[in-house]
Amino acid sequence: MMNIGQASEKTQLPTKTIRYYEEILLVSPARAANGYRDYSEQDIHQLRFLQRSRSLGFTIEECRLLLSLYEDDHRASADVKAIARDKVGEIDRKIKELKSLRTTLKNLADNCHGDDKPNCPIIDELAGTKA
Amino acid sequence: MMNIGQASEKTQLPTKTIRYYEEILLVSPARAANGYRDYSEQDIHQLRFLQRSRSLGFTIEECRLLLSLYEDDHRASADVKAIARDKVGEIDRKIKELKSLRTTLKNLADNCHGDDKPNCPIIDELAGTKA
DNA sequence: CTTGACCTTACCCTCACTGGAAGGTCTATA
DNA sequence: TATAGACCTTCCAGTGAGGGTAAGGTCAAG
């Protein structure tokens, strides 16, 4: 059993974030006699689980679902796989979007003289005068 | 001169967004006698400029800067180019992050049976039992 | 004269936190 | 015992970029 500072060190999550996870009912620690939060090893596992899933790009609600599957010894791995597969698709879409964005911007920047004169194809494009 | 509905159609921006841009002092239209917003062609140009820059991934503050350069006939194209170049670098970083994320998730999903049994390497990874 | 489309402001909601203020508690040292 | 400083608590407000909804004013058509 440890208080929030140690929990923060162990999980690499800011204390603010840990309190927030309690507020939204993700991880609810015990309280010591003085009112301090008191985290068990189980709580720490859950916080680490959250830290990892969040850094993999799962939303809080997805994390909540994954956490409930994590807690459920009878879960079907198919359920978890489906969530992961969806997420891969989502990431693919984002990468595609960003790549197209990059191409457009790069073209604009490459075609811009970049001198002290006002003539600028980037601005022209944004203004729509060349589109 | 037109009211906000027509401006919305012409610029493909929701009216909410157009009002928001006025609130943050990006585009300030005239007002008709009845209190309705009244957009000039100049306003429409600016809104379109914003629509394009936002969809290219510029933040509102970057848009504000670009817009001021757009309005400034004596701007140096180097200023605009620098902003665009920074943005390309930023997009590159995001793509890289997403790709690494995708690799991790894909590996996890591929190694998961996806059946009705509880055994699941995705959950194991998130739990840190294999890390 | 009424209906419905359009417009106005004003307020709270989102997501996932982050920052700060005001105050209580704990531990070490003088 | 006093006190300094590190830690903890709750509460309030803000971020970015809008979205939702309500209550009400205005306008054009039938």
C-alpha cells in the first residue's frame, strides 16, 4: 500500500492523471485514516495497464473496455482482437490522411522561393487564387 | 453581402465555426440593420482561406499568422515558407509515431487466436506480464 | 395570419487532462 | 516544541476547436 506519489513513480503517470482516473471511476484506491489515497498492487497493475493502453492510442472508453476484459478471467480473446483490429484500421486511415497532407504542404513549400519578396505560392494556394 | 447561411454554403464551414471565428477575432463581418451578420466577398475569402489552412492541419494560431501574412502585401515569402516547413516536420513526426504504434498493435492482433478462450497476448502485453 | 426557415445570444458539453489556490498532514531537523 | 518543506487534499478554471440546445427575434411565402 502506497500513496499517490509512489503510485505516480511506479506507473509513470502524473498524479493529476491518476486522480482523474479515479474521478471517472477507472481506478478507485482505498483511503488511509488521514484521507490520503492508498494504492494496492492491484491498483498499480491497473494504472500501468492504462498507461500502456493510452500510449498505444486507445481512448479512455476503449481502455475502460479493455480493462474490464483484463479483469474478466472468462473473456474471449476474439473480443480483444476485434478492438485491436479496429484500432489498426483507424491508425491506417490517420496515416493516410497525414501523408496526403504532407505531400500537399511539401509541394507548396518546395515551390516557394523563400526570399524577402511577397510573391508566395503557399499563400496563393490558401487564398484559392490558384485553385 | 450575405448572411451566415450563405457564407456557410460558400465556404463549406458550419455556421457554428464561422461564429466561433468571429468570437476569437479572426473574421469580423459587418452587421445588417436587423442584427444579422453580413459577410462581404473579402470576408468570404478569409473564411475560405481559413477552411483550407485548417484542413491542411494548421492550428488556429498558425492560421491567424498566415492570415495576417495573407493580408500583408509586403510579407516575405520566407516567413510563410518557414511555417510550412515546420509543419511538414511536425507531420513527419506524427506519421512516425503512428507507424510505430501500428506495428505494435498489429503484432499483438496477429498473435492473438481470436477465439472464445480467455488466452490473449494483447491483454498480456497491456498487463505487462510479458513486458 | 400563420408557418417554417433563418437568424440572434447564451449557456453548457466534449476529451483527456493540466494548472493553480487554499488548506491539511507528515517528517526531519534545530 | 517549533518550524520548514515536502507531500497530500478538494475545488475551480482552462485548454482546442468547436458542437448541442434553448429561448427568442426576423423574414418570406401562402
